[in-house]
Amino acid sequence: MIRKWLCLLLLTVGLPLQATTIFENRDIPLIDNRFRLDESIDKATFLLYRSEGAPAAILVRPDGSKIYAWDVPANVSWLETDELDIVTIEKPMRGPWQAVAENKGRNRIRVLSDIEMEVDTIPYQLYQGERLRITASLTSKGERIDLEVMLREALMNVAMLHEQLQDDQSIEMRRDSLGKFYDDGKNYDEYANDGVFTTHVQLDIKPGKYEMVVSTLNQIFTRAQRTPVLVYPNPVSIEVMSPKDQQREAQMALLIDTDEIKPESVVISGKVYNNVGWEEAFQVYGEGEEFSVNLPTPAEQGRYRVMGTLLATTIQNREIVIDLPEEDFVILPPPPPPQPVVEVVVVEEPATPWWLIILLSVLGLLLLVGLVFGFIWWRKRKAYAAALKEAKAAASEIKTAEPKMDDADSLQMPPE
């Protein structure tokens, strides 16, 4: 319920469509201010927006001549407002027209013609990721057109329009194309050139308020139909969880918005796959508002992706098909086998008594003191021995220098 009210608040306070719009659902957007008018058109009305103070638009005919707001021919009426030029042309010239005007995606053209496009009813409430079937046909005076010459190369286009606030606080119309298709009997189209265009588009867009535009164009004519829609968030939330060590299976948890769809109608068809060719399909059936299921889980390690398609019935009894966003999970390598535990026994040595520690400390200190005094004594002893040796050498030299008695006679006084 909370989710639904938040969504409604988002859609309500979002950028609103122009409150003063005078557009009809058959108005055709002028994407690049160009448009082709065919011979079946009796009247065309251009709706051209402009900013405040901007000059009036100019219309260019297929022959290059121009139509100005101040100089209009008899078959043209031109109404200027503060923000809009409304130009109506009776029996317009056949061919490509161009509007020289400011265009932020809001300009339109409205045509009155025998050729019309009919689109099957499009639901007002849609869902993000929904596959929507679109069926359109071309009619002339109420009869379906099936002439190949008119349908040849007729291209149908489906797009979403929504207003977007710019950095300068101006509003610009944004166009998101959802797909293009032909009446060629291929893909979802049932029969070729029967005047009925059928296709499926996927609403891969954000939730919000939009206008869905279904249009067709070729070298002969252009037609469109616009439908306002609300795109709601995906009514089913999923979360994929990787396998745990205890159980080697991936799981997917689902939360169903019971305010939007019936839980008992939920069926999810999907597959688990990887990028090397492995895949396995699975089916999930609704079991209530919130539940979990096991997914196919391979034994090989690696990254795997989960994709699925939701089939359900809404509270309004509308059958819907939604492509769920892809999720992934990882298979980790198995843990290594446990290693045997080797118990290491550490033998603790008995503690040393404190008195023995003190005794050894005292003995060590006495030994250190004894070594110091012994070293000092040895140094003094060595110095004393060296001094004694030097004294003896000096005494020996003095004794050798004294005169002997035998040499007394040779000592004479010098002559006078």
C-alpha cells in the first residue's frame, strides 16, 4: 500500500502537462517543425508554441512561399496568443510544409481529413517493463484502407512524450521511441498489407506521466493518435541470492504488490544462464505476497544471470506480461578440505627461585668488579715494568761513559 501511494504521489507532483492545452488525441507532434499534407486533407491547424517575447511563427508552403501573421491569404486564419500561434488553413497545398518557429517538442498539427487512424484502446495504467500489444488501422470515411499503393512503406511508430524540466527551469517535451513497424506480416503483424498494424512494445522507461503517440507516415500521408498514460513501477520485486557454503543452491526472493496484481495469478517463466552456453529453464508460481524459491544452480564456479517474464492478472482483471530486470549470482569454488590439527605440546621449564636469581646477580656483579680491578692492576704492572726497564738502560749508559784508570797517563795538561 505504501508503495502504491508513493507512486501516486510521484505521478501527481511530477511535471504536469500544460494545463491550458487545447490538443486533441489526434494531434500530430511536429518533431522538427516539418509535416506533409496530402490531398485528402480539407483543413489543417498548426499549434505553434513560443517563448514570451518571441516573434510569431512563419509557415513555408511546399513551393517555398511564406505565410506571415500580418499577411495571411483568404484561406488562412491566424490567431496569436501570449504563448501560442494557432494557424488554420482551408484546402492547404499538397506537399511538405515547414514551420519556422521555436520548438521544444510541444508544437502540433491537427488535420481534418477522410483518412484517419484508429488505435485499439490503450490502458491508462501501465507498468514499467510491460509488453504492450498495439493494434492500429487506417480508415477512409469509416472503411479500412487495404490498398497496397497507400500502405506501401507505411511506417508505424510508437513513442512516449513527457515534459522534462531543463537547467534553465524551462520545460521541454522529451520523446522516447519504443519501436517502428510495418504492415508486412512479419514479427507480431498478423497479415501483410491488410491495413491493420500489430506489434508489441516494451515499456523500458521510468515510472511517470506520459503521452503515448501512435503515428504512421509515408510519402502520401501522416496520421497520429495520442493517449495519456501513467506508468507504474514493476509490481513484483525480486532479489537473487548467491548460494551459501552450507547449501549449494541459489535462491530468488519475490515481493508481490498485492494492491496491483493478484498473487495467485503470478507465473514467472525464466532461465539461468552464463556466457559460455550453459542454461536451464525454471517456472515459479505465486504463493502469496512474499516467498522464496530455489533456482537451478550448476556445480561449476562462475557468474550466472537470471532472466524471467512475469505473467499476471491485475486487480482490474487485465492480463499483463512484464519482462523482469535481469539479476546475477556467483558460484564460488568449494572451500578446501579441512587440514588435520597437530597438537604441539610445549614443556614449560620450572621457574627459577628468586634467591638463586639474587645470588647469581651478586656473583655477576662481583665478577665484573674483579675484572675491572684486575685490568687496572695489570695496566699498572705493565707500566711499572716498562719504567724499570728504561731505568736500567739509562744506568748502563752512564756507567759506560766513565774513564778507566789505565788511561790516566794519557791525560796530560795542555802546554803553557
